[in-house]
Amino acid sequence: MHRHHGLAGFLLLPVALMPLASLLCYAGQSQTLLGALLLTAGQTLFSILPLIIAMQLANALQRGESGQQPLNAAVGYLILSSTLQTLAPELRHAEMGCALVAGLSSALLYPRLSRLRLPPLLHSFKGAAIVLILNSLIALLLAFPLAGLYGWLEPELLRLGARWLGNPEQGFALGFIYQLLTPFSLNEVFHPLMQANHGEALSQPQLSFLSAHYAVQIFGLPGLALALLRYAPHEQRRPFVGLCLLLTLSGWLTGFTAPLVLALLFVSPPLFLIHALLAGLIMAFCQVIEIRFAIPKLSGDLSVLWSPELQRDPLQFYTLGGLTLALYGFGSHLCLKLFHIKPLLWMGAKAPCEERNHHANSDLSLLAVGYLKALGGIGNLISMSSTLTYLTVEVESPTLVDDAALQKLGVITRFELDSHKLQLLIGPIAVQLDEKIQLLAARQSLDLQPRELQIAPYIVR
């Protein structure tokens, strides 16, 4: 549970940059030097969002305290995305998929890659360098199945979208799948279907889709945020309100609401699924009724409210907006109350610091006991000392040391200083682990402090 809570917090950080990016793009629409600079800065933030998500995903899932996994994820993402552009130039929506694959693979593969036994000829490559090299090669290999998957998925989604758009009875499937694909940028596959051909007027299914999409973006998502705010813990309410206001304001000004949907997925996957279901219902409703107003483009910004097409018949539009707001607000409130859905960010909000520290100390104590067993028991130890990342151990019988168990405990590399003395690379927890093992030894009346070297005085005869 705490791992998921941390994951949601890590992944929300890059999403929090998106309101700034959208506002910079909005302010950079003027034909001036300042406008060009603001537009460039906003577009840059948008372009590096997948890269930041890959790094944060690896950072949240990393094991140990080496801090190398975000770098592995960044290199893996750059290799994946650039390789996909060469293998399948027609793909336009695979960046988020590359980010997820790079972040997950680097976090999952790091413990295995860091414990590889290399031939003596390659011992100079031990440590972070060989892990980064192997992670990059694995990312290169993963690009081939990923290109094949996206090469099949994007045309298939376009074919299904065209069939669903032309069949009013399947409007629910279109709205539901569109929202499910939004966090992964695959919803953009459907966008060519919403454009009129050669200046022709939009068809009735296209008008229905644009109307439902606009109602969900402008009225539905804020309604869900208001329902969620009612159940927010007091200590979490202010930051949640701030994030929702920033995301909603940037969406209303620029029409870019994907960060709001992405934040919803990170905060609570069940609520994201409820949002997709409610969007499907609104889409099915709009496909059945006759839409008389026209949304001129696939956008979510408030400028559409002042369009001449909408001003000719605003009653139906505002009725649809009110219905969407009520459906999202009441439906979200009902699901939160009946199913006791708790967003991931709130699960650990009330846990006191003392309880978290107790769990950390308990984990370190268990790790110390594991090291004692792997080193042959406390009776096999003669002395122990530590530096920043190394644990130096002197043992009575080296044959009792279990190398496999040490690797499972997180030992990256071991060096044999002499026949009885070992040096273990375990990372920044070396000092804390040494103190914990020394404390366990003191309870057994054993002193593991290293003996100072005694040199007999030189006597001149």
C-alpha cells in the first residue's frame, strides 16, 4: 500500500508541470520574440513529459538506494523512442508506451543486472557501468516487439473507431475506449475521424462525438474533482485543490486536458475507470439524440463557448453540460460512498511519523539478521566496520559464508581482502546496517569492533 502511495506521488510530479506548459503555450501565441520564447518553453515541457515519467516511474519502483534506475530509464526511453522512429516512422503515439516500458524494465531488471557474475576479463566493468550498458542493450531489443505491437494497434484502433462512429448503438464503446486510451496518448488515433473532408460539413456522428467530448472535458471532469474534494482528508485538501485548479484552468484555457485525466489515473485507478464509464454513457446519449449545435473543432478550451455555431442554439448545449456535471458529480459521490474508494495519495496521509520509522527500523533489523545468517552466524564474525557504501567483515571460517544469500540481500559486489576478510558493496545503508549488527552482537556480549594493529617497539640491542 505504501509503495503504491509513493508511486502516485512520484508520477504526479511531472503531471504538475503540464499546467505550466499549457499556460506557456497559451501565452506564447503572440507574434513577438517573448511569445516565441514562451511557446518554445511550453512545447519543450510537453515533449519531455514521457521522459520525465519514465524516470519517475523507475525512481518510485527502484530497489536499494543506488539511485541509478532513473538514469537507466532515461537512456532506455531515448533508445526505445529513437529506435521506434526508425523501425516504424508512421507511428505517432508510442512515446508514452516507451516511457512505461523503459521505466518498468529498468526498475525490474536492475537487481538482476547488478548481481551478474562477470568473467575475470570484464571485472573492470563491474558496477554501474555494466548495468547501464546491459540496460541499454535490453531497451534496444525491446524496441522490436514494441514496434510490432504499436504497428498493429494503431491501425486496428482507427478501424474500430470508424466502425463505432458510424454506428450510434456503439457510441458507449467509442467514448469508453477513448477515455481509457487518453493517458497513453492513443486516443489521438481517433482524431482524424473527427475532421470534415475537403471542407464538408460535419456529419451527425461527428457532431455527437465532439459535443460529448466537450461536455466531459468542460463539465464532467470538474464535477468529478468536486466530488473527490469532499472526501479528501483535511491535511490533503489544500494541495489537492491547488492541483485541480491548475489542471482545470490550463484545460479551460488551452483545451489540453490529458494531464487532468493522467492525474486521475495516478491518484485513483478505480475513479479513472468510473470516469471512462460515465464518458461512455454521455457519448451514447449524444449519439442517440439529435445534436443541433456544432462544436467547430476537437478542443476543450472555453473559447468554443463564444463560437457563432454554438450561440445559435445554446439551450441544448447548456442542458447537456448541466446533465454531464450532475452525472459526474452524483455518480462519483455514489461510487466513493458505496465502494469506499480511497485515492492512493490519501492512504498513508494519517500514518504518523513514528509508525513509519518503526517499520523502517523493523526492516533494517530483519536485514541485519539476514546478513548474520549469510555470514555464517554471529559466532563466525571476528570484526566488522563500515564506510559510506562498503561493509568490511572479518570471519573465522570463510567456508560458512553463503554468497547466494548475500546476493539476495542486496550485495552488489564482494572483494576478498585476505583469506578471512571480506569487503561487501551494499550501498548507502552500510553504516546503518553495521550499527544494527554491532548492537545485536553487543546483546550477545560480543565485540565486533576492529582491533587496532599493535606494533612491538623496536629495541636496539
